Amino acid sequence: MRIVHLINSLDVGGAEQVVTSLAIHQRGAGHSVRVVCLRDLGPDPLNVDRLHEAGVAIVTLGKPPGLHFGTLSKLVAYLKTERIEVLHTHNHLVHHYGALAGRAARVPAILNSLHGSASLLTSAAWTKLLFWLSCLLGDKVIGVCRQVESVLRRAFPLPSGKVGMVDNGVELSRFLQLPARAPGRVVVFGSIGRLDPVKDHANLLEAFALVWNRHPRVELRLLGSGDLRQKLEETAAALGIADRVHFEGFSQDTAGFLARLDIYVISSLSEGLPLTLLEAMGAARPIVATAVGEIPDIVGSAHCGWLCPPSSPAELAAAMEQALLSPELGTIGARGRNAARAHYSIERMARDYQEIYATAIADGARGVPTPRA
């Protein structure tokens, strides 16, 4: 198949990581794959070298802010020239370009993956309308977990056959080989994610301070960059934990980071299906997480950690303390690894998308009409 993944940029993020991993895996399976960025690569592009090494072409269209018909024309021309068979767009901000260009270029299969629902649900009414119309124009819209699929079905009047779900998957090989950490005098908590309000690191710092007051032999490591770093460092200093909290900045070596942790923590206010959760499970690290998005179903079904409500430092601290004192951390981490291996691999995700691509192409060849709302 000749496949294009259309995304806004390759700046660091979960959707960008999925695009990168999926494109590389599809190229390895013999497909002709391209990643098209509607804007540019972004200030911190993710895994561009890996895409090039795998033989995945990268194209940037340079779209300026706002609606831009010149960019749409460039995309139509590119899809026609490259004779693209599958146009797979990612998130709502690019799907109207993909759906319009794909239809104009007569692309046989057009689908969108929605990687999270929070930004779409809080966007302007016209943005939601544009996304809905684009979904009607395309063949399929896919939630990356059950929670996102449920939002799509509730919030947008779409034919049931247009909406589906493909759980996220990750490249697990780097994580499955990590050994369990040997018990040490210091227990290390850690979290991966951009320093952004939705990740609620301020709540995590307050919770960690409560844990540290009762159990001084603990550390907290944070992997990620963002505009909030200085403010969070000031918060850590005000809480008296500056020497126990390590801001490690941005790195793509998440496996190396997880190897230094005993317990993985997610403090987010909103999530879909976070890839870092799946990576931490693959690394056999027990999980402490806020019960948002798909996290409760995954952690609960795998019995691999502790959950608490968002925005509650006291309850997050209680969950962290339960993990800290658990005599079964190794067993709990192993359960998460088994669940990740069974359900959340890149191979399984790629197979699921391959079936959707093939069905859409076959339906188009048979002249199956696009369902209407």
C-alpha cells in the first residue's frame, strides 16, 4: 500500500510518537510510507532520524496560521502525484485538510485517528463542526481507546459504521528487556511528560512533599520540558523538596529513564491512552495514576498499580505511599508487563489499522456508498 500519515508537525507528543512507530513498522512490512506535516517539523521533532533510516519520506507543507487554501492545493497535488491509497490523518486539527484533499485526489481510503478528546471538546463550536463534517467526508474515525471512541459516539452524530477503536500500541522491545530494579535505600518515583498544566505536575510535587515528610528516603524524577519548568522548580523549593526532585529535561531515551525508577506516576487532569503508561508497564514498573481517560480500565484490569482522583494531592500521596510500602512491587510490575505484551504492542496496533485500510479500499472498489448521518 502507498500510505500517507498527515499530522500537524512532529513535535514531541503522543500522537507524533504513534505516527513515527506506526510508519516505521509499516515500512518494515513492505508498504510505501510517507509522513506529511501540515506545518513543519516543530521545535523538538521526534525521531526524524529513525524515520529517514527506515526509508519513510518526510514532507512539510509549511501551512501558515488559519485556513490556507494554498496548503490544501499542495496536499491535493502531492496525493495525486504519489498515487496515495491510504490517507491516515491524526487528530482533529488536520482532518479537514485530509478529508477534502483526499476526496479531491480520489484517495481510496481516508481515516482519522483521534488521540485524545479533551482539546476537541473544549474547542470552538466551528472547530467541532468542521471536524464533524470532515468525519462525514472520510471513511472512518478511530478512537485510540474506548474512552475516546465513546466521546466520538456521544458528541458527534455519525453513522455507527464510521466510528471505531484501535487501542494505542508501543514498541515494547526496549522496555521488555529492562530488569526489575534491585531494592535500594532510596525509592525513586518518576514521571514522563511535557511540563504542561494538563499533566498537573504541581499536584505531583505537593503529593511527593507529603510522602517525603513521612518517608525521607524517596526521590522524584521528571523527564520532559516545557514552559512551566521554572515555576515548578520554584514550587519544589517552596515545598522544601528541591534537593529530592530532579528535573531531567527532554530526552527520547524513555527506556533509560524508566530503568532508574521504582514506581511510575501519572498525575494528569486528562488523558486518552497515554503511551508512557504502556511503556512503564512494559518496563514492569508499578503504576500510581490519576483515574482519568482509559487509565482506570488498563491499570484496573491488569492489577498493576494504584489509582486516585485527579487534582487531589492528599489522595495521590496516599496512593504513592501504598505503593512505597507494598511488599509485592515486583509481582505488580510483572502483571503490567504481561498486559502490555499481550494487548499493547506496535504489532497488534499495526494489524488493526491494516484491516481498516484494506476494508476501506475494498469498499471503495466495490462502490460502497459512504454512509450518511
